[in-house]
Amino acid sequence: MTEAKLARLSDANPGERFRITTLKIEGTMKRRLLDLGFVPGSEITVLQKSPLGDPTAYRVSHTTIALRKEESDHIYGERIGNE
Amino acid sequence: MNKREYTIALAGNPNTGKSTLFNVLTGLRQHTGNWPGKTVIHAEGFFTYKNEEYRIIDLPGTYSLYSNSADEEVARDFIIFSKPDVTLVVLDATALERNLNLALQVLEMTDRVIICLNLMDEAKKKGIVIDIANLSKKLGVPVVPLAARNKEGIEELLETVARMVHGEINTTPLVVAYSRAIEEKIAKLLPLVKEVVGEEYPARWVALRLLDGDTSLLHALQHHPHHFLKEGATYACHCAKSV
Ligand SMILES: Nc1nc2c(ncn2[C@@H]2O[C@H](COP(=O)(O)OP(=O)(O)OP(=O)(O)O)[C@@H](O)[C@H]2O)c(=O)[nH]1
Ligand SMILES: [Mg+2]
């Protein structure tokens, strides 16, 4: 798979699944995202956006975690369609 | 010799049943307050088992102990500086993969760990089967299945805690192996860290934190000058940057 095809997690819509390829960020935010379970190779389900569009709830490794767009913007991977 | 009181810490991800277990163990013998200088709730309780006194601390639920937040810092500092006699890591048996992240972090910090596999009733309902003996063998510490809300597994847990505080359980915590590049740096740093912190702190863990540029740990260490030479901490950090 080429880099050019990678989508951002923030572009995925509710109901869609997403497989993480890479986190394009360093430092504490990367550390925090990894600790929350957003690790390369893991599969995420987009649950729902809050009424104002931000944050968005994700299902990751059997737990629901909400991320703001400024966080999900740094998570790259493949959109693998609806459940 | 005077009877001593043993200290038990409860660590784990959010929502894994730590407070439920804390309440089962302590009943009404508990009180809450704030950690000094922090807005994080501190709950402390007491219980007696087989004529021995235990103090138990309900730490904030966190996904990590790398101090990204005040909660994580409180939990980390308690394990490192208060050195509980036993740390109970409470895991959600229905989300083991996620929960093991924190368990492995705690195993890098102390070898006096008991894994509490909580929510076993939920796991059973979901058809999740866990090979407890094998998990315990792999992690190198006791693993006790629990359903804290139904008060199931409490006796076995208390018995395991008692045996651990009496030194009757030998643990061999799993050592996470990092990439060759990182292992080489750890090897370089270890003698230095041991020289500075002595036997007082887990040297491999301190080396890893320094390599990660963990400045909050450095500050915490400097505020414990009785255990840690002030200049030593800065020096060790300086060396960590150079390797
Ligand atoms: N089914 C089941 N539910 C449990 C069990 N233990 C705790 N719970 C429930 O899980 C929820 C969370 O329990 P808490 O004890 O508050 O969890 P905690 O780890 O203290 O949570 P934080 O303090 O937020 O980190 C509550 O609704 C409990 O009733 C259990 O063994 N089985
Ligand atoms: Mg709690």
C-alpha cells in the first residue's frame, strides 16, 4: 500500500471501520494516543460524532474512546468500509 | 517486634472495578480526600485479615503510568515512592489486550504485583475463556480471577496478598524486550542509573523513563532528595540525552 492512499481517521464516518497504519505525530500526544489503544495495526470503529461534530467516539480494543479532531487528524490508515 | 501494617495499592484502567473491590475489602473503614497539591481524589481504607492490619489505597484509573496527566502522575508516584507491599492491578477480563498495557508497565516498576482478573462474570457471559495458569506463568506473578461486585474470589485474593507480604511468593515479572537500539541504550545507562538511585528504585524502568525524556519523573525524583541525590538526577538525565 502506498503512502498516498492513506486516509486520516478524522475523515472516516460513523459506522465505518478503519485500520491504523501510522501516527504522524511525536511527543506527548502520540504517547497518549498509543496508551488509549490507537496503535498501528489495530482496527477502529467510528461510533458517532457529537452534535457539534467534535469530538467523535471510537470503539478501540473493546472500549469507547472519544477523540477531538486535532487528535484524530494525526492518525493515518485505511478505511475498510462499513460493519 | 511490633505488628506492622501492610500497604496495598489498587491500580488499573478506568472502570475495571477498583473502587468496587476497595469497598468490598474495606467496608466502612475508609475515607477520601485530595492528594497533596492535586485535584485528584485520594481514597484510603483499612482492613484486617488473619489478625493483620492492611492499609489500601484506591489509585485513579488510568490507561498508562507515563504521566500524561495528574491522575497518572499520582498513580506512578505512589508505586515508585511509597513502595506498597503489594500492588493489585485490576484488569477487565472482557478487554484483556487493552488492560495488559498498564499491567506490563506496573511489572516494570515493581515485582510485588498480583493481577486481579475482574469482571469474570461478564467474561463468562460473553463466552471468553482465559487460561489463568498460563497467563500467570507468562506474566510471572499471581493471577486471581474475581467478580468483585458479587464478592467472588475475595478469599483467594486475600490469601494471595497475605502470602506475598510474608515473602512466600517468588515472582519473576515479565521483562518487556525493546528494539536492539533501545536495549543498547538501556545497557549503557543502567550502570549509571544504579550508581545514582542504588537499590531504591527500579533501575531499568528509570533508564527507560529517562530515555523517553520524562521530565516529570525527573522533577518527582528531585523532590525526594532523601532517596535520590539531586545532582545525580540531572546528571543521569544529561547522560540519557547523550546516549
Ligand atoms: N459485572 C460486574 N460488574 C462489576 C464488577 N466489578 C465492578 N463492576 C461494575 O463496574 C463499574 C465500575 O466499577 P468501579 O468500581 O467504579 O470501577 P473503577 O475501576 O473504580 O473505575 P474508575 O475509578 O473510574 O477508574 C460499576 O458499575 C461496577 O458496579 C464485577 O465483578 N462484575
Ligand atoms: Mg474508582
